[in-house]
Amino acid sequence: MSLEIILIGIIVGIANFASRFGPLFMIEKRRNRPSRHSPVWIGIALGAIGISAITAMLVVATLPPLIETPNKIVAMSVGFIVLSGLYYFSKKIVLATLLAALAYGLVYTYLPMSG
């Protein structure tokens, strides 16, 4: 794996974390309520780290195959759209993932421009 891909993953992770943590931190800071518990921003930061890490890993995992064979983008896009749509409507991640993998495989295998 090249250094460029690792740097892109790090940049995506930081940008995603900042876009999730920043607004929530500012909202909590404006409230100015004293709390006897731990600061709320710690919980916000910990909640934002997970999705930031997943997004960075997704970019690092999908970028090298797309650089090597750019014609995979159609199959990957179809898989992502199926995954997003099915999860949005059914809220069942296992079903959405399996059907997205099936859609990716079918498009990659049978569509001439994506294989």
C-alpha cells in the first residue's frame, strides 16, 4: 500500500471526525450548563471516532482497487447504492450487506464495462 493512500485515509478520518465532533462540541459549549458528571464533549468525541475510523478504512480499502482498475467503479457504486437503500428502508444490516454483495457480483460479472 502506498503512502499516498495511507495519507488519504488519515485525511478522510480527520475530516470526518472534525465534521461530526465540531458542531456538537460547539452546541454543548454554548449551553454552558455546569455538570457534575464528566464533560459531555468526551462522549461526543468517543461517538464520533467510530464512524470516522470506519469511513477512513472504507476509503483505504476501496481506493487501491479503483486506482488499479477504474472500471470497477460501476459495480462498486451499484453495491453501495443497494446497501444504502436497503439499510435505509429495512434497518437490517445483514440483509442489506448480503444483497449489496450479490448486486456487486452480478454487475461486476455480467456488465461488460465493469469487469
